[in-house]
Amino acid sequence: MDDVLSIHSNDSSCSSDVYEVEKILEEREKIINRRTSKTIKYYKVKWVGYLKPTWEPEKNLINCQELFDDFIRRRKNLKENT
């Protein structure tokens, strides 16, 4: 499983930081244009080695397909059991 997120800074003097995603906890959508109802999906992410999860836009989560699949499976099971 290669669930690693690579963050690249626009500042060329900074090196890339790499963070490992432990688990995707929640999903939410934020409306960015009320007229067109355009939204962006955000995911609450638990990071390996960090206590506090953060909300990340979907576009920032790369190389995490297994964790997305696991999150979707858990959410589906929750809906079926309620």
C-alpha cells in the first residue's frame, strides 16, 4: 500500500514534503459558487505520526486509491446497517 501524499511548495528554495495518509475519516462538500452550485470535495485525513486530522481538498490526495476505496466501503456498510 503506497498511500503517500507529496506536497510541493511554489517556493523553489523549499524541498517537497511527503506525508503518509493513515485513514480517510469523513467527506464534505463546500459550495464555491452558489449560482452554479459548483462544489469542492474535502476529506478529513488522519496522517501517520500526527494526532490531529486535517481537512484536505480531493485534489491534494494523490496515491491514496486504496484508502478512498476503504472509505467508500465503510460508508456504504454504515448506510446499509442503519
